Amino acid sequence: MRIIFVLCLSFAALLWQLPAEAAIQLELTQGMDKATPIAVVPFGTANDSASTSSAATTNKTQDPQANSVSDVVEADLQNSGFFKLMTAEDMSRFPHDFHGLNYDYWRSKGVDDVIVGNVTPKGNDKLTVTMALVNIYTGSTMLNENFTIPKTESRALAHHISDLIYQQLTGQRGIFSTRLAYVLVKRSKGEPAQYALQVADEDGHDPQSLLTSKQPIMSPAWSPDGKSIAYVSFETLLPQIFVQNLATGKRKAVSEAPGINGAPAWSPSGQQLALVLTKTGHPNIFILNLKSHKLEQVTRNWSIDTEPSWALDGKSLIFTSNRGGSPQIYQVNLKNKKIKRVTYNGKYNARASFSPDGKSIVMLHLDDQGKFNIALQDLKSGALRDLTQSGQNESPSMAPNGSMVLFATRNNGRGVLGMASVDTGVKLRLPAQEGSVQEPAWSPYLS
């Protein structure tokens, strides 16, 4: 998507006004060349005592609660791109605990690791879920866990199990229990557009509306503790910045100055918001103390300064500015207000944020072919690498473990969300069943 810099400042999501519905679902579009072969055996139930069968369809438990847990785990691991999943249709043995494993059988299938489990009803409203992760070649049980949960939390538990497995096999913390915020736009013929700020699971399931409006909603930003979201709303026809608590739904307008109120970004402490205001006549970066309501001006320039993002130590901000003639990324020291330029590759770099380890930044980059892609720049060497190639991307947001980047893109003329791996080439897509999604933001870890 071609976005000129001024429109980027003026809330580029206005260009995405297409029909939308709430449901999105993660699709793996490109995996790793050398994914690890593993098997998630459909979880059993308390009444399922058989551990082997010649027909997969007869021994795969028909209990939907058990299936839902193992199905979510299987989908999570498949969509990570790190694993090649053996399908249930290719299985003729269905053990539900590590004591029932036939190692020769699984070795003959070329599987490195097997996940088994059982789901047992406990009363009317609870479940006991057991699971184990076993390495077939060493015979070691790497995980052996037991959980008792309300039935309504089975999907959340499945994501937690996926996180445990992912961390055990990759050494990196999983992101399956994180959430995504994004904006959906619904347009019916002859009707004004309707905007909705949505929050959903990392795989696109369980979407919940925080706010719906006939006016644009933009720039959602998660608080560091994941309990609140700041965003821009035009519900009064003028931009205001709100902070909304996810648990209670209560919200408060924290900035409604004349002119632009835009691009909120939380400090690492969660006590401040960096934002863009035109109080001085030109867009500049300010910092708002959420407790004292004190406002501090950070940049003072006749150019356009926008899209602030905090360094991990809270001592500096990176932001987009055209002060050098074209949009580039700059960094300002918050103590002495000294500013240095960060990006030099290409004529357009914008919407930058730091990786969780602080060693690189992810941003929107205009490449030599005139395509807008998501790129990663190493801060020490300055080396820049494109993570996407479609040329119609914007609004990058990095996962809290730094492994993936979420962004807005287009597919078959529709606005969708995409994910791209930082290192492995894995790519995923989260299309709405109808319409468009935009302005994504990846949550921090929520526990």
C-alpha cells in the first residue's frame, strides 16, 4: 500500500475503509525448510482406555472438549513454523500417557517428539488435563504436567501447553498466550463506516470488541502490563487519546488538546505516554505523565515529528521525522534532548519500534523497487533486512519474544493481518472472513 508521509501522520488507517467482520483465523502460508517432525496425539478422555488401534478414525476420541485442547496445541505448533506435524490420519496408535508409548512405532514414523494427553471432567464445570512431551530417541519425558481448570478456560490452557512445549523444544518463550489488538472497519452500502477496536487471541480466536464507533479508531497501544490499551478515537469528530482498562471496560480521555492528538506509546514503566500534539502549530513529540497529567515537550521542530516508541530503558525515544527531507527514524535522548539519525538505508523509513532485546528496530521501509515492506535494522551494524516482499505492508508490531512481527497488509484486494518470522522465513496470515482488519498491536506477555 502506498502511504505518503503526511497521510502516515494523519492516521493512514483512513485509507483502509473496507467491509469487515470480527472473525479472523491464523493461516500458515510459508514454513521452515527444516521443521522438526513431531506428533500431537489426539487427547483421550477418562472413558477412553484403549491406547492403540488399527484405524485412526475409531480411536481418535470423539469428546469435543478433549479434541479442542489437542487441536489447539497442534494448530499452535504447526503455525509456529518450527514444527512439522504428523496428522491423526497417519497414526495407527493413540496413547494418552507416556507409559503407553511404543518407541519403535514412532521412530518408524520419523517423529522426534510426541505429545500425549488426557482430559477428564471433574464435576459439572471443571476439567483435569494431563499432558506429556516425550523425546522418542532419548526416551526422556521432557514435560509431565497436570492441570485442573474451569471448562471455559480449556482454550487458554491449550495455548499455555503450547507455550510450555515451544519453550522446551526451542529454548525460547512461547507467544501463544499473548493477544492481538486491531481495528476492523465495516461498511455497508449506503451506510457510514463502522469501526471496532478488537482484541483477540494470538491465533485470531475469541475476538472481543472494546469500542465501536461510526468514526475512526486508530493507533492501539498495549500498556506494559497488558491490562490497558491506549488509542486514538475520532468519536467527537476530533482526535482524542483514550486509555481503556480491558478487565472493566472503563476508559478515560487523557489527551484532547486542539489539533492532532496521535500515536500514543507507553513508557516501559507504564506511568507515561509519548504522543504527538500540534500545540505549537507543528506535530511534535510530547510526554504525558498519566498520574500528574504534566506534559513535557520533547521535540521542537518545524518538520513533522511523529510515531514515537520507547527504548527499553526508558531513557530515549525513536520517532519518525522528515526533518532531513524524507521520512527517517531518529532517536532523542530524554535527558539532554539531543537527537541523532538512526536510519540511512532508503528514502522512506517509518513506524519503528525496538526489538525486545534492544539490539534492532523493526519498521516500515520503502525498498529500491518502490515497495513498502517490513524491515529489521541491526542497530550496531546498521544492516537492514526486509522481512516481507509483497510491497503492501504497514504498521509493524513485534511479538514480545522478538521471534515474529505482526503487520497490516493486503491479500486479494482486502486488508488482512500478516505475521513474518524474524529469522526463519515463516509467514502467516490472519484474514477476516469478510472485509478488512488494520492497525495491529501485539500484546506483551500477559502472565
